[in-house]
Amino acid sequence: MENNFLSILGFLSTLDDFFYKAYTENTILDIKNVYFMDSYYKNKIKKLSYQSWHRGTRELDLILGEFSDKHLSTFSEKEVDEYALILKENDLDLWQWISGKVALSNDSTASILQKICKFYSTK
């Protein structure tokens, strides 16, 4: 009984967040799968955060882990998908891009890589 109550409470909280966001951003409401999409999105962020902290080199663990903790929850779904593509890159390539040894490419992930480079340069 308590689990059902908590599930309903979680759903109502998600629904409330959805309507508030739609109201403040003047968007058209598409209520279909609101709870499931929000849950999927949160799980994806948790997964990416874990992957950011467990790269393979300690330097990238610290940079990407702290970056994901600070910025990932504010990203749009498109930016989260782009960040996921970045995490699929080789550690050496990522380190060279972030440290400025190699110029950034102009692909779809360039804007997120620029944010990471800016974050790294302020540390």
C-alpha cells in the first residue's frame, strides 16, 4: 500500500513539474507519457553521471564527473544525448580536446565540448 502511495505521489510531483515548466515556457502540453519520459530522462542522467566518474583516467574522471554533477541536470534532452555521444569517445581524444592540444571539431557535440573546456579552464 505504501509503495502505491509513493508511486502516486511521485507521479503527481512529476506532473506538477511538467505543468509548471509548460506554463513558464509557454509551450503546448503533450501529457502522453509524461511520467515515463521524465523517469527515463532522470535515469539516463544518472547513468551518464556514473560513466563520467568512471572513465579510465583519473584526470577525466575528475573533470567530467564534476562537470556532470554541476551541469547535466540543467541540460535539455538534446544536450544530454550529445553528452552521451561525447562519453563514447576515446579518453585520449577527449583529453586532447579538453586540454586544448587539438582543435575541436564542428560536429553536433562541439557546443557541449566547449562547455566542458570552459568548465575545465575555470578550475
